[in-house]
Amino acid sequence: MPFDLKTIEALAPDQASLGAASKLAKAGKWARLERDGELYWGECQGSGANPYRVIVDAGDRGYKCTCPSRKFPCKHALALMWLGADGAVSFQTGAPPEWVTDWLGRRRKGGGGGGGDEPAASSGGKSIAAIPTTEMVETAAAEDPKAAARREAAREKRAENTRAAIAGALEELEQWINDQLRLGLAAFVDDASERCRRIAARLVDQKAAALASRIDEMPARLLELRNEERPEAAIRELGKLVLLIKAWAARPDDPEVRRQVAASETREQVIGHPDTRVVSSAWEVLGEKIQTRRDGLVRHATWLMNLKPEECRYALLLDFYPASAGKRSESFIAGEQFEAALAFYASPVPLRALVVERSPAQTCLPWRDTGFVSNATSDPLSPCLPFWNGRPWEIEWPLALPPGRIVRDKGGRCWWRAEAGAESIGLPLAREAPLPVLGMALGATVGLWNGMRLDLLAAQSPFGRLDLS
């Protein structure tokens, strides 16, 4: 490979990127490492369900990565270059997959470098040799306890400043909610897009980025409903925000609350934490939900069901990537079953998780053998109670329903209705159901319930499993 360490130093946008790349320049960090001549590609697992796809063209020093980093080249591209230059890792050889050839064809049709620029004449003070090893850092810390104490004090000071900024943001948000109620819900619904955008911008400035994204998406959720339903939905949304504000005031260092308000933990923080719950079991992919947000990121949610439900009935694998990167590859297929160890984010009711290890399923488990299918009950929503009680601010929850059917009312709206009888409970659907499913007897159904609508994921029928996501 024409890359050497000096070239990588020159390409790196800053010293921090070099340091981050050094941690990824290990074969164990990559699910795939392949090459074809001067073309190298790989898949590096990030914090989401799908790995980042990375390509490096050594011929003209081009590169491409699907991660959302705004540094070019990002740490993943630098790490792939590093692995090739180091020579300690063996790349498998083979024909480039479609996602590699697509990128290669697009960039060469334009006649330019496409993915990257030529390196600068010098490394600009950036140095791989300046990256401290773990042993060096530990030795330095042991030799200079005063410096370690200063770093810890600075870290605590930054954390305190962040808490203070978020507290101020939530105080401002609470006043904003009061103003919306005072001015009237009808006026809020009519002007929700502009009002939510303004307060979301304020929250971002005050380090409450996760909460800002949630509020920025609120108008879209309201527009999915009928006009007469939007005021009630607005009350629900604002009420959940108030609950989240109160939860932060009571326990600002709680991981679950902080995740909802500020930012999520990194993959390394979740997997490396001694209290992280790791559940090894057989899982089935219920389905996926892909949403393009107003900030240009795609939210890719993959829902799993535990087929041996001793604990953690469901799992949510959540990934974010730029919309400009296009749809990610299918790491999971609806209906697929596999064995995996999942690390769950800390929460009173664990749901979001990361894949630690994964292997093919030994046997295929039908739903009826997992304790999943329950008898008809007078209240099919009762399984949601643990989520409501433990995380009352959540927008939606997974819900397993007893035998029922999908029916259409006189107004043309689709409902799920339990099989207990004509007077049994029914839940309105968020989307139009496929025509062949209408009236079909469903042995069990799984969906996402948001308090007003059921968004279907999968169902069992006399003809087998149905993918409804």
C-alpha cells in the first residue's frame, strides 16, 4: 500500500484524530477487512446497530466512511490506512462489494479525488510518535499525581458547568411549556414547527442536545395525526417533557435521564461499565423503523424480541448516520433469528442495547414455544405498564398483543381488534395495513404503542410470520 505513517500524519485533520485512529487500528475493532489491489475496504463497529463502512483508494488517496463525523478523513478512514501501512494485519482479497464499486464509479466519473484531498506538504505538527500508549499514560499518571489531580479537578469542573447549563436549559423549557399552555393548544399546534425549532436551538446552545432533537421532531409526530387528535397529542408530548424535567431535577446524574436530555454513552462506556447488564439469548428481528430527522440525520431503529424471555423481553438497537450517506446495509433481516450477547444501556426498564457478540441461531424457535403468545385479556395494554412506570417520558413502547384481527371501520381507518368478541378492545393503527392482512386471524401481533396509535412490526398468521414493519 502506498500509504506510510508520514502520509497518514499529513492527511489527518488534527492530532486528536490521529489519537482516535490509533485506538481503531487493531484487527479486533473491525468486522471486515478486505482489499483488491490498491482498494481497501472494511466495516468498523460503532455505537449503532450497523457498522460503519470505510473505503480507502491508495491509488489517489481517496477515502469514504459512512460515519457522521465532520472531520475528513475521519478516524475510521485513518485507521484503515494505518492497518494497511502497518502490514501487521492480513487483509482478505476478493472482488469489491456493490457499495464499494458504487462509490468508486461515482467519484471517478467526476474525474476527481472524490473522497479525499491530497495531503499537505508537511504534517503540520501532527505526529504519530506523539500519541501516548496506554502504558505511557499510566506511568505518567503514577509519576505525577499532582497533574492527575488537576486533570480530575478540571473534569469535575466541566461536568459541573454542563449540569448548570442543562439546569438552566430545562428551567427555560419549563417556562416555554407554560407559555404554550397559556397561549392555547390550538395556536401551538398551528405554529408548532417554528416554536419548536426556536426552543430546540436554545437547548442545543445549553448542552441539552438530545432533548432538543426530540422537540424538533414533535411537529412531525403531530402532523401524522388527524386535526381533531392533535391538541390531545400535544398535551401528551408536553406532559412527558414536564416529567423529564422533574426527573432531571431529582437525579441529574442518572444515566437514563441524562441520555434523554443530553447525550448517550459511547459504546465503550456501555460495554466497559462493570454494572452493565449483558443478556445472552436467542433473538428474533421484529422489524426496523427508519426516519430522516430535520437535522439531516437518519434514525435507524432495529427492534428485537428475546425468544428465551428470562429477562429483557425486547431490545432496541439504535443507530444514527447522515442522510447523505444513503441507506445502510441490511445488518439484520426481519424474521431472522440469531444467538447474541446484548449489552443494555442502564435504565429502570432496560430496552436500548448494543450487540457484543453474535452468531447464527442453532435452532429456529416459533413464538408459541417462547411464552410470547398470551391468552386474550381484557386489557391488552397491561404489558406496557412496566415501561410507563419506569420511563413515563418515552414516546413509544413495544407491545405484544393476544390473538386478534386487523379490521377497517366505516371511516376507512384500520384497527387491531382482540378476538374475545365483537365488543372487545380495539387499537387504532398508525399506518394503513396491507390489504391481504385485513380480516386475517392473527395468533399474535407485535407493535409499538405511543398512547394513541399502534405501529405494527410483525404478526403470526395461519400462513406463517408476517413482516408488517
